[in-house]
Amino acid sequence: IPIIFYLKEKPNKKQNRYIKISTNILKRSAIQLKHTLKDIKEFPGLAKFLIARFWYSWAMYTAATFTSLYILETIGLSERQIQYLIFTGIITAIPSALIWGKMVDKYKPKKILSIVLILWILNLIIAISAGIFIISDNIWWFISGFTGILISGVWSCDRPYMHLLISDEFIGEYFGLHGFSGRLGSILGTASWGFIVTTINLGQPVALSSLGLCILLSLIFILNIKTNYKKEEKKKWKN
């Protein structure tokens, strides 16, 4: 919010201050998108990263949307208990982001992101087990707190890793694809939950298991990205 009020952008004199949306602009946008997708091969590992982001966004957004329903209907906790669990996740996420950020600076985002995704799979296994086997409801205090830690871990690695894979002059262009892949994953993920639970009637534990498979797919793509830290990249990362 402070940025909105206090950061004054300097308009480009070569462009009109107000842009009129027209068919021509939409056509140019489509052409630019085509060239962006075509030129993505110029940045090794970028396509794999965007695919990985699609899959872990699928899992994370869907889990954030439907875990409360899973705890309410499958586990049997009350709405008040769920509110406390959500609050626990928020409390753990805030300081964890600072810690993850320090770790990303020290060990580089690929390594930390891989570790976080592995921990995500472990967390989902525990949550699925809690819905199948007789386990104390107190386990959800651990799961909710751990989930907050892992969510902040992903977002602490996500953008720095993306920045490392592209040149500075293309940041805006390719961060558009970065956002698109995440939103597409979140939309399809929420739709898949309803399809699994309601349409084919496999139940919420199966739907939650499918999110673990999505995380596993994203981890496979991340591990197959070959990141070579050249002098220029090291300098950019240090800056």
C-alpha cells in the first residue's frame, strides 16, 4: 500500500500516458506471447521450472482451499478448531519466511526448493494417514504449523530461482508466464478436487493423495534443471 501512494513512476515520453485497448493491441499481445513462448528455449531450465511451478501451484492452492473441508468432513474437527489451526499456520509462516530467505541466500534456491518439495510430500503423507488411520487429532497442530513453514519456504525460493534463470532485461516478460503458470495450476487444481471427490466419488483422501503426486512431478522437473552458476550469474545472485 505505501508503494501505491509514495512511488511515483516516470512515464515514458515515447508512449502515450493512457493506452486505449483496441483490437490492434490485443493482436500485438498475442504475437508477443507467441514470440515469448518461442524464445523460452534461449533460457535453459526455464520451461522445466514453469512446468514445475504449474504442478506445485496446483497442489498448494488446492490444499489451501480444501484442507479445511477435509479436516471438517473427514477428520471431524469443529469449525472453531479449524480456525485455530489456520491461525497456527499463519503464525509459523511469517518468521519462517525470514529463515528460508537466509537459507536461499546461502545454499541457492534450487537446493532449498527441492528440500521444501520433499517436505511437502512428507506433510501430505501425514495428513492422508490422519484421515485413514486412528491418529490423535493433536497431530493437526503439527501439520498446520508445518504447512505454514512449507508455504513460506516455496515462496522464498520461487521468484529468486526464476530470476536466476532469465536475463534482467526479460524479467517483466517472463514473470508474466510465471504468474500465468501458477494461476492455471490453481484453477485446474481446485477443479480436480471437485472432480475426484464428487464426480467420480473417490473421496477426499484420494483427492489429497493426488496433490502429493503433483508435488512429486514438480520435484522431478526441478531436479532435472541443470543450473550452471557462471560468473555473471554469481554476480547477479550476489547483488
